[in-house]
Amino acid sequence: MSKLILVSNRLPIEVSGAADKPVIKPGSGGLASAVGRLSKKKQASWVGYLGNAHSQAVIAAAHANHYYPVDIPPAVYKSYYNHFSNRVLWPILHGLEPYGDPSIGWEDYAAANRAFADEVVRIAEPDDIIWVHDYHLFMLPKLLRQRGLNNKIGFFLHTPFPAGTFFTDNLFGRKLLRSLTMADTIGVQTTRYLDRLNIAFRNLGAKVNYATRSISLLGRSVITSAFPIGIDYRYFNRRPEPAPGFKERLQPRSGARLMLALSRLDYTKGIPQLLDAIGQLAADPATAGRFTLLLVVIPSRETQPEYQNLKRKIERRVTALNAKYAQPGWRPVEYLYGSLNRDQLLATYRQADIMLNTPIADGMNLVAKEYLAANTRGILILSREAGAADQLSEALLVDPNDPADIARVARRALDMGPASAAGRRLRRIVRQQNVYTWADDFLTTLAPDPEPVTASASTDSR
């Protein structure tokens, strides 16, 4: 029987236990959750990086659980991941200028992709389906074909696809785009990104057939389509209890409504612009004291100078806002830099009256969907530049680059009641278009199967 081979930069697992008897546990991310259901019908294997400090016992335990770590020298991985993937491709994909020179890290990026290809080739059987994930592995479809694999290969891009010309005018960009034509199905998050992708392929010389959702280049036909990723609705809809005392930390001043902004530390998330909007609310006598913003920033890429500078900018802005506008018993911003465990995250979602998701660019923004699943009374304010805005168009949409627009919509939210028909419709979308239906849709397009992979679990009809 054929198996499904997933390939991503990191393996979504946690390693615990004694050194000679390690315990492998799957991670809690959306894709990891979907694979748990996928493996009930297909034997699912996962190829990814796990680091270089693990013993043979850990490697053997990973293999026993169908996880296959990729061996990449530390210096190569650092250049591939920190430089080319995250200082070049990440800003480009989000419509920004790169922070690094593509030519410097290109060889290491290619070398790391070859290491992934080596591991996939080692475990792949002729009938296996290979599903490659995200911008770290643009070169993988071409490398797998060069090694003689004729398997069905799918590629899914979790970030936006940009409107710029990097993928057609830049030598390295053209190499990455040409590699994708060696896949059978290419998926992006939204029709906006799909239109940009097809334009890039057309500029590369491909013929785009919108009727069949495909592009043709050098005798190959490739399906291109939008597959908006969802969440595990049931997981985020549950009601665990966090540690004693945690909920009390989330209580704003009596009469104030709790606003929540939660994201990784990243310059694509629009945090400075959001804080400017909060400053406008705090300066307005009509709204000062009526809200508290809980700003949760999750550490990310802290060794990179752009992220260090952003962290300092956020902290200075929070300090200045609270110093200027605080009143007895009230501060406009409560700031938390750190991670929340699963129960704390759900408790935070449930406590927040209003959620502010205002990235300047985002492939999807699953935090918005998680909030809707966890909080049946909350109000969602969402950036128009988040991929989720295409599905969640009845949320309160804002221009993330315009603090005045964010402040205007936030004032409206403060005057709204906790429940609405629009909110119920938003939650129905999140419930029905979940991570399992996303996986089904992509795999059915890549390799049609008369029996959907997760049919019995993919739709929660509650």
C-alpha cells in the first residue's frame, strides 16, 4: 500500500524521556493534527530537520514512529535557514525588500534541499505520495525528479506569494519557480496569491489554463490552486482549566474590555502600527480607560538583528504609551513576551472580548481562526492583508498600515455587543473549513482517491 511522505523544514515532534529510552511525541500544530487523522487510512511518514545533537537512540525512536530526521551540517543549516530562507525569502514573500544578499546563501540553501531529497529518496517507494511544505524547500520538486522519482509530488506554500518580480527577474527566483514546475500540484492559501503565482508562471513562459486550474511549461502540466488551511476546530473549542491564578492575570479594570493581540515576534505582524492605534485610543477621552490591550509576543528568530531591533522598538513603545496615558488602576497595554502553554492559550482566547489581528502581510493567520473557535462571544478585528480575510470577510476588516483606521474600527468594536449573527457565521466557516478538509482537498487534487482520506473526521457538524 502506498504511503504519504510529508516533508517540512522541521519535524513536528517532541523528544523526552531517558537518553537510552527516548520518547517521541507528535507536536500540536495544525498540520501535525491533520496527519494524525491521515495516518488512520494511509501510512504517513514525515521527513524534516531535528537538529544535530541527537543520539542514535533518538534517531532510531524517530524512525520507529515514521519520522525521518535529515542530516545537515550545522553551518550549512544556519546559512540555509537563517540567511537564505528567513533573511531573503521570508521578506520577499511578504512583499518586502530582502535583508540579505541571495547570492551569499544560495549554495547552502541548495545543499540543504539536496539533503532533504536524499532522505526522501531513501525511504520512498514507487507508489508513495510526496507532499512538500513551504518556502524552505522550493528546490525539492526538481531535485526529486533529477533523482529519478516519478511519484506524485505536491507543494504547498504557507506564506503569501508576492506581487513583485523576484521570481521572474532574479536568477535565483527563476530557479526556485522552475523547480516548482516539477511538482504535480502547487497549492497556495488564497485566490489572491494564486493569481500572483500564475502571473509569475506566465512571465516565465508558461501557458496558464484557468479553466483546468493548470499551467504548462516545457511539456509538463501542473495544477495550481488555492487551498486555504484551517485549524482543528474541536481542539480549540474545548474548555480545559489553566493553572490557578492565570485567569485572574487577564482581568482588566472593572468596566474595561480586554483586547488581545497575539503573534510571533516578526516585522510582518504589524505590531508597531497596532501600538500607534492603541495610542490614539488611549489619547481619546471617549475610549481611554474602556479597554486594556494584552499584547502577547512569542519569541522568534531572536538572533537576527531585524528581530532584535523590532523587540526593542515594541518595548520602548509600550513603555512610552503606559507612561503617557496610564490612569490610577489602568494602563492601556499589558505586555507579555514569552510563550503560553496550550491551556493558557485557550484561556486567553476565551477571556478576550476583542481580538486584534493586524499583520501587514500573512499567508493565512490561524490565530484569528483559533480565537473564533475558542471564544463564542468575541469580536474579531482582522487585517485585509491576512489570507484569512478572504474567508472571514464578515470580520471587522482594517488597513494594517493605517493606525487611524485600526483605531476607528476598534472604537466600533468597543461599542458592540458580544454576540452577532455575523460572528456565528464566521465560526461556522472555521468549523466546517478546518485543517482536515484542507488536507483532504489538497490530496484529492494531487492523487484522486475514491475514498476521502479523512472523510469521517474532517467535518464537525455541531
